[in-house]
Amino acid sequence: MSPFPSAQKGKMTSVFSSALSRGKAFLTPSQSSSSLSQTGFSKAPEGTLFPQVDPAIDGEDCDHDCSSCTIKYPAKFKTEEHDKLYGHVKGWSTHLLVATGKTDWVRDVSDEKGSVMEAVNDCGIDPSNGVSRVLPRPKISHFGSPMFKSKANTSNIPLPSIHHISSDPASVLLLPAFTIIENVTPATVPTLISQYINTAPTNTTPFPPPSDALTSDLAKLSVQDQPTSPSPFTTRPCPHKYLILLCSQRTRDARCGQSAPLLRRELERHLRPLGLYRDLHDERPGGVGIYFISHVGGHKYSANMMVYRRGKVVGGEESNGKGNNEACAEASQCIWLARVRPEDCEGIVKFTVLQGKVVKPGRQLRGGFDRQKGLVSW
């Protein structure tokens, strides 16, 4: 059984590639300044990428109900507190999350024999949209050319019930497309790259697209740009309005394994009263999906949190995020935070997830992108 909603699988398969053809693909390490300028995007100086919360205008990030704050890190949980964070993460173009149903993995996730992650790293296919594999294998979650590299992570997204060994079909989630691709096997990874990743929107694809370009209404797309050969995959939109990704890889750093479950519990405590919490099997549209992922770098700044936010269009969703506006299928922002603690979760939900604002940019903001503003942190 698929971990994602399946009602629209069939019709989505025939239209996905055309929907993604206006952009480029996977979560990549950084572009050169010249290549970035070709996209029309620019590097945002510190303090300009995302608005900072102003308590005088926005209100407090905490309701000061201290008796309800029972989730704490272990007493010996320490992180690096002096490094400057902003502007030091490598840029990326797209982000691929591979379902494993696990919350921890072998230290180097591409070492999992017969897995999709191993195939992504070793298949020998260099995507034509700026993403390429790493040679030799670097044992990290980024792969690609020096100009455009991609981030691929394993995740705790559940596997289908028929999945028994690593070579069985699995699902992947492609960002910023907010698209689920199912029936992916190691053998079909080259097809995944050539037919889907190569045509997917990237973090530097303008959003929203021009009015005379292809719209996000998949039902209106032409079939002329569809793959010429039958696709082995089924595809559909991710049901969630927002995604929160938490590094949980204990084999890289014990702090990641400790922090991720605690933060999820605290996030749930603040999301449930708003009707926004979605557990791993919750198929309702809208809301906030929270996934554990493998190493993203910078575990000394635990906890690392990436917040992907779908963009807004005219006539879009209500601001509380409960709806699911299919006219707006892609992420317009990713806000990458670090040094996140349980006591930060209330403000992160209230301001970062729902409004795209940052409460503690000097201490916590590592980087990100805003496709509507045409800005990135790299």
C-alpha cells in the first residue's frame, strides 16, 4: 500500500513531465555567480532573504505557558554556538527524498547495496538540467557538477506493504516540485533522471510562471511533451501544504538522533490545535508533513530543519494552510534553520511555517531560497 494518497495516480502519470517542463531538477550544491545570474536570481545579503519577526508588530513567538513546555533536550546536548551560519550552505537546485520507512541509516546512505540511493549515485547518468552524479563517490548526500549539484536524502516516508528488499519498488518525493513518484527501483533510476528530474522545476525556476507559460493546472497540459515511451512510474502531487524535514541520522551524530523525535513531538503539540498536523499515513490534503531525513551537513549545529512552503497565487489557499490549492503545486520557498530547540517550535510554526518569517535569523538561519523574490542565499 502506498504511503501517499492514490486517488489521482493514473491521471497524474500522463501529465507529470509536461507539468515539470518549465523548470529544471534535483536539490543541488552551489552554482557559480555567472550561472546564477543566468537564472535571473541573485544572492540575498544577510537579513534580506526572509523577513524577520518583529514582536512589536507580529506578536511574541511564545505564549509563555511554561508549564506546558515539558519536552527538553538531554542536559548534555550541546551544539556549536559561535559560527556565523548564513550564506555558508552550498546552493541546491532540487531535492530528492527516497522512502525507506527508517529513521536511521548506514553512515553513507549510498552504501546500501541494491538501493535506490546507491543507483542514484552510481548509475552513470548525468542529468542534463544541471545536476550530475559525483565521481568518485564522495560519501555525502550532495552529488553533481561543481556548478550545479543535487541533494538526495533517504527519509522515513513509509514503504509500500509489498516492499521487502531494497530493490523492491519505492516512492520518492521530488522538491521543489512537491511531487511524489512511485514504483522507483534501482533499475529505473536512469529513467527517473531522464524523464522526470531533467524536466523538473528547480529552486531557481521563477515562480509563479509567466501567465503565458504552462500553468500548474495539470489537467490543461498538452500531451506533446510527454515521454515517448511508457513510464514505469506513477506520479501525483504531495498532499501537504508545508513540509518540515528534520535530520535524524544517529549514525552521523547522536544529537540528530536525539533531537528529531523530540522536535516532532513538540511540533505536533503546536500543529494539532490548528488542525495542521499530519502523521506519516495521514492522507488529508493541506497541513504540515514532518519527515526525518539523512545527513544534510552541519550536525554540529543540530538540530537542522528545512521548511518547504508552497507558493501562493491569486485566489490561492486560505492563510491557515488547511486547504490544498492544486493550482499551486510547487514550493516557492525553503527556509533552512539550525540550532533548533524544542522551545523554538511554537514560533517556528506560528511564523516560519505559516508566514515565511524567521524568528532568530542571526542564530538559526543557514540559508534557503525564495523563488517569488528571485533570491537565494548562495
